[in-house]
Amino acid sequence: MSPLRIDVHAHLWTAQYLDRLERLGKADTGTQRGIGADATEAGLERRFALMDRAGIDLQVLSVAPQSPHLARESDAVAVARTANEAYAELVARHPGRFRAFAALPLPHVDAALREIAHAFDDLGAVGAGVTTTVLGRTLDDPLFRPVYEELDRRGAVLSIHPAGEGAGSPLITEHGMTWMVGAPVEDTVALMHLILAGVPARHPGMRILASHLGGALPLLPRRFDDHLAFESPGTPELPSVAVGRLWYDTVSHVHAPALAAAAATFGADRLVLGTDFPYEDGEVFLRAVDYVRDAGLTREEAAMILDTNAAGLLGLADTAQTGQGRYSRPSSRSTA
């Protein structure tokens, strides 16, 4: 497969989208405003210039954590449809730069199934995105089984991003740690909900993509296994096996030991490049790519993570083979 450098963890919201969510009662959009995550021409030019410097061909856009998870079904449906069609328009304008994960109008499952059909079949989405909880419901809630069954049938990606709720703990949210600590805790807890419920084993065709190296998952599989007998005896398979069914993006704020631990635990073939743009911006954005080469991995492992794994995960292998829509990558960053 020809190299195709894909950033699977990138954010883009318009001010109009955030305004609409706020009018519908969704709080805390402030951290998504004024940070370079918009779709203005100036914002896109700056984004593309930074991608070029990092040798990134494509970014996969998602609206999480500002997802259209709204109590009223009509609101959730309208906002999800608007987001997905806006992303499709951006992808059509910039096919060599963008793909998108579909936003789903959860917790309204029938509506979400209709939106999956529209987003995948009509708009060309490469996966669906959700947050680690949905209006207080955990991802192992039986309500969501039809969504997982449909994604499994399609062999589709389910991208999971923290909700930004500090894992529902005032020990986190009331001590200034909602994102620095809360986000990886939410990753860890949500993935374990799915694993203990047997979702990855039951739906092997659904490709679960975890943010932030899976939170604490690289450090804990043996502990999980050893605690099953007295805490979760009904778990259908060992967590140390289940974690190998998932994929993980490399967002760790360029902490090389975390990446090395993830590669040792999951295998380099389960890791895909993520930058968390624009939260990792400028020189830190460039390091989000370069640190993959500096984490003690082999050259071959780094090349897989940077340039081939994501294309296979997202079903873009044909794009990688043909080079369709790709820009001319700077020679200084052409190889891992």
C-alpha cells in the first residue's frame, strides 16, 4: 500500500453550529470557539498549511464532543443532518484533504439508524462518531445495540471521544481537571463498559476507534484479567484479548512513553495517527506526528502508524493505492 497519512482525530465546528447547540440547551461550547477549528477560508488555509508541514494528506473530521446528543428527537435529527451535510460539502470541496465521521442523533436509535444510512450511503462518511456517554447513558446500554448491529453489518468504524463531563465525578470536575484527567478517564471507563458487556466480541465487524491511546488501557489489561473473577465474572472474554480488537489514535500530547506502552500492549498495527487539532497546534501539531518516530518503535512500526494503518481501518486503501486526490508531500517528511 502506498503511504497515505491520515489524521483520524481532528475537530471542525462553525460558530453557527455551536450557536445552534447552545440555543437547544447544550452547555460549555466555549472551549471550542476561537481556537482555529472553524471552516472560514482563512481557517482552512491555515489548517492546510500546517497539514502540509506535517506531511498529512487527510484529516477525518468529527463534531465530538459537541455531538447532537439531544433530548428532543427532532432537535437531534435536525442538528445531526446539518452537521453531516456540512461535512459532506467540505469533503466535496476538498476531497484530497478531508473525510468525516458521521454525527448521530442519539439517544434516538431509529433516527440514528436512518442517519447512518444517509451519511454512509449518500454522503460518503467513513465512520460514525459518538461520545463516551450519551445524556447519561453509557455506551453498553442495551438501547444502542441496533446501532452496533448496523455498524457491524457495514464493517464500519465507531469513533469514541470523551464527552467532557469529567466521568461524572465532582472529584474531577470541581478540581480543574475535567479535560486533563477527566478525558482519559472517560476513555478508559467507556471502553471497559463495552469490553465487560462483550460488545467488541459480539460485533467484530464494527471497528471501534478509541481516542487518546485508550486512556489507561495500555497499562491495565493484566489487572483487568485478574479482577474478573470477583468483580465481573460474566465477562465473555478476557479484557487482555478484547483490547486487541480495538484501534487507538496516537493523541497523547506527544508523550513518547505512552505511545511505546500502547504499541507494546496492543501492537503497532492497532495504532493510527491522531493530532487532536486544533488543541495540538503549531509546533505541537508537528510533534504529534514526529514523536511517533521518537518513541523507540522500529522504522516499520512507525511507518505503519503514520502512513498505512488508518487507510486500512477506514476503507481508504484504494485511495492510498491510486494516490487520488493527494497533494505533493514535502520530501523532508515523505517517509517515517
